[in-house]
Amino acid sequence: MAVAWLGTMTIPSLAQPALPAPHAHVLPQARSLPAELAAALHRGSALVVMVSLQGCAYCRIVREQYLAPLAQEGLPVVQVDWRSPEPLQDFSEHGSHDDATRRWKIRVAPTLLFFGPGGREVAPRLVGVTSLDFYGAYLDARLQEARSTIRF
């Protein structure tokens, strides 16, 4: 009888808590950084470029939990896919997404770049994810710095 009773017990899960549900919004793929920057500046904002790597778990978290909600609120954000042969016009030449990541000397994914007038970086890059607990604060600080250079 004790065995039957144990068989109906619910044992709490020892699994890690799930991340919040991802946003359905997917970041647009960069095609022409000069045009995307012009649109961002017209709106009074810097352009945020996320360099992502296919299969990168931290890239997915940054994209879905941090950047997608900001993009839905109007922040101009595009994604550059490291190792992708997709065409991209960056600020200096035509090439591929992969070519741009090499020109920018990207070594870690995800990396966020913040571009302002003239295609220059207007805030320090946010490289990798050292702490999910503080990532939002690091991102907010970079965005604030970028905004301060865009004010007209």
C-alpha cells in the first residue's frame, strides 16, 4: 500500500527555472548600414548593430530578451551575422556580413556596436555577456552614451 501511495506523489522539478518567453520579433538583418543609420539619425537615435553567430545561446538571449523589446519600442537595431556570405554595404565598402565582422575586428559573439553620424562608433562596444544579471545595466549605459552624442 505504501508503494502505491508513493507512485502518486508529485516530486518537485529540480530543473533550472525557464527564461521568460521570447519575443516573436526577430531583428532585421542589416543590408545597408548607411541607409539604416540615416533612418536612425532621422529619428534622433544611434543605430545599434548586433553581431551574432548562428547557434550562439548568448546571442539568442541578448536578441530575444534585450534587443527585441527595445526594437519594438522603436530603437533602431539590425543584426549582422558573423560568417554569413549575405551582402552588406557597411560604411566603408560593399562585402558580406562576414567581411564586415573582420573589418570591425569582432572576436566575440554577441557584440553590440553603436553607430552615430559619419558611421563612427559613439559608445563603447558591448562585447560578450559577462553577467546576465547586469547586462541590461551595461546596455542602458551604452545607449545613454550613444544618445548623448546624437542630440541635435
